[in-house]
Amino acid sequence: MSDIQTPRASHGAWLSPMQQQIFRDLLHVFSYPGRVAECTADSMTWLALLAALTDGEVTLADPHGLIAADIWPKLEARSGTPGKATFIVADGGRIMDFQPCTGSLESPETGATLLLRVAALGEDLDGGVPLNLTGPGIQGNTELFVSGLHPSWLIARAGLAAFPLGIDLLLCDERRFAALPRTTHIEIGEML
Amino acid sequence: MNIHYEFPLEEAGYAFGFLDEYAKKEVRRTILKAICIPGYQTPYASREMPMGRGFGTGGLQLTLSLIGTNDTLKVIDQGSDDSVNAVNMRQFVQLTCPGVEVTEKLEEATLIQSRHRIPEIALTETQVLVLQVPYPDPLVVVESSEARRKIMHAEADYSRLLVKLYEDIVHFNEITISHRYPTRINRHYVIDPSPIPRWDVPKLNQSPALILFGAGREKKIYAVPPYTVAEPLVFDDLPFRVEDFRDEHGQRRACTRCGATNSFLDEYSDDNNIKIYQCSDSAYCDGQLAQHQQREGKA
Ligand SMILES: [Zn+2]
């Protein structure tokens, strides 16, 4: 491996320096819900995030068939059902039609992480639906604008289970991503 | 820590950050879940490190999973950058993470690994603090079964812990816990904040920086996310208090080196057995001293 010698030679999502950078961006967006990070890898945002997170230890569900067959081996994840998988990648524009795992009292960390593909997101976005956010990581409140996210995801997220159980969302558009951990309280505002 | 450790070289050199990519990914996934569930002791598979557990392997695993070539690392042990532990840990990271900068100046650091102290100067959003934890579970003193403790934590059932705390208070007539003060995060999980003094506990509350805790022996990672409520467990008739550094005349003691009257002080005895007080945070002390010298130079 020549990763050490050429840490920034490539923007490939499969190389460890890029995965470290993406992880730090993930750390940032989960720490500060509603803030938007730029995906620096030269692949689709949700795929770059998955590449930074998965290996043979995790199960991954792809109910909407977003992952190409030749990508699966690279992610190393075992294929799982949406009801049981630790990671789920889905088209956020479609209605939510499965029940993800929300963890247990003994092991709330087994609540799933959902990567949802949306049309666009931003801290300021024309035509986006404003999500008013409060909770840990947010000073007072903040707004995240999203377009192309079916409301069923947010409604289900709030109704699935009470803290510490729950699911954690990563919203991904073409180039950007933001996190909505289970602790974030969301009020859906009126579209501008 | 064994600084003469030889790295396994069978695979054309060792990985950046010492840990293999699978170990890092596991720690990284665990960190993200720990942030999503503030204060929850998230389990992970701790890897063997070339130093005995108890020397901060949990903190080091976090640091090695976080760090990249854009980072500047500061390592502190009991407030000092110069203690043997801090120096060894810093050298280990320099050796295994080529391209990473190290510093003693807090404001230059993006990553801070610490044992027993939170720096005096407030952290910022561009920093992450990693604290080494020897004993992660505050409920051990009242419940020996981990399975039962997990349920108590999940239900935020801390009645027995509160009773135990109160008994100590009644017995000693004040809160005698000097370190590891049980602290409630986001009004749910109670954490052991690691052996920081009470002085540092308020710094956990609404911190602009993410604070991560690593317990290598117990294989647990937990987090206090930024801008999150962190409250020491208290009783109405006995409010939480930080250490009192006033002398017998009620005067706030000053650091004998830099003169600061707003820092956590360590107590020493000099050669004549007279007590002297000095900032525990050595970088803060250096900074205060440099400011005084600058002012005197100008005057
Ligand atoms: Zn001083």
C-alpha cells in the first residue's frame, strides 16, 4: 500500500486517507445536527459515506436497489433486510415502506443508520422544506432545508421509539450531507 | 508504554495511525453512535496496543481512529504536556502518523488527548477533546451486574446512585467526591466523566467542542456532544461546588509561578516543607507567564 506516501493523491472513496477525511466530516455533522458538509470524494455522496463506514462486521440493506452489483464486494458488508440491517441506504423521495431496527434498551446503538438520498439540501435552499431543529449539538435552534424527502421518513422517525432507542439519519444529495441523530427534535416548516 | 516496541513489518510497513483500517472503522462507527446517544457507554472491540491497558489505550485508540494529516495534536497528562506519559504518547503518534503536527499550544490543536484534566481555556468548535477513562460506569458502586446496569441506564433509573451519594454526603457532611463526579448528560444517561476534578465538570456543559471518552480495558466509548446539557448530580440542600482555593483568610490562592487566580491549582511542598501552589494546566501557566513578561517588557 502506498497510502502513506501519497495521502492526497487520489479522491477515491476506497482509499484510507479519503475515508479518514469523510469520517471527520461525518463526526462534524453528527456533532452539529443540521450543518451541511461537502463530500470531497469523486463518487456519489451516499456511496462515499458507506465506503467510509462499512466492512464485513456490518449488515447493509438496499431496499430500493441503489447499489450496483459490482459495488457490493467493495463495501464488504453483508446483505441484510431493512428490518434488521445496521445500515440502510434508500431513496428518500419514496415513501418509507419498512420498519428499521431501533435498537433495544440494553443495546440502543443497534438502532439503524439510514442514508437517504434526497434531491437537494442546504442551510439555505430555494424550494426546500425547512426543518426546524433543536437538541444536542444545536445552540438554541437551527434550520436545515431539504427538497425531495418524503415526509413519511421524518414522521416514522419520531414515532418509532422513545430515546434511547431510535434511528439516525444521514441525508445525502449529490455533493452534500447532513445528519439527524435520534436526539434531534424536528419541526417541519412550510415550504418557502 | 513500551517505546521500544517494534512494529510488525510483514506487510510493507505499518498502517498510518498504527491500527488497521478495520479497527479504525469499528471505532469510528462506535463514536458516531456514541454521539447519537449522548452519555451512553457504547461497546466496541478494543484492540491490543503496544502498551499496558491503563496507560490510556482507550483514548489512544480514539485518537488514532480520528487523526489525519490535517490534524495538530496536543497530548496532556494531568495538565502537563511534559510528563513521561504525555511525551511517550505524543512520540508514538508522531512515529505512527507521519505528517501530523504536534503542539503544546491549546489554540493550535485540532485534537487534544488528555488524562485527568480539561484545559483551562475554553475549547472551540474546531477542536475535539479525547479523555482517557479507567472506569466508565458510575453505577458499578450500586449494581454489580452489567446486564442490570444497562437497563438502569436505559431507563435513566439512578435512584440507587442518588441514595448512595446522599449517604456519603450525610456521613461526611459535604460532597467528598474529588474526581469522577457523576454527571448527567442530556437529562438521561449519567456518566463517569473520567478522573477530572470537580473544577472541570462545568466545562462539559454546553461545550462548543465534542468531548469523547475512551475506556480501553472496559471496551467502551461515550460522548458529550457539543451544546449539550451536562449536569453534576446534586441535591436541593447541597448544591454542587467546585474546589475551593481560598486560604485561611478567605483570599483566593494564586499560582506561585504565573500569579493566576482563576486556574485549578496543584499543591506541592517545597524544600522547607512550605506549601506552594501552581497551575495544573502547564500550557495555561506558560501562557499567563508569557503575557506578564510581555507586559513588563513593554512597561
Ligand atoms: Zn500558573
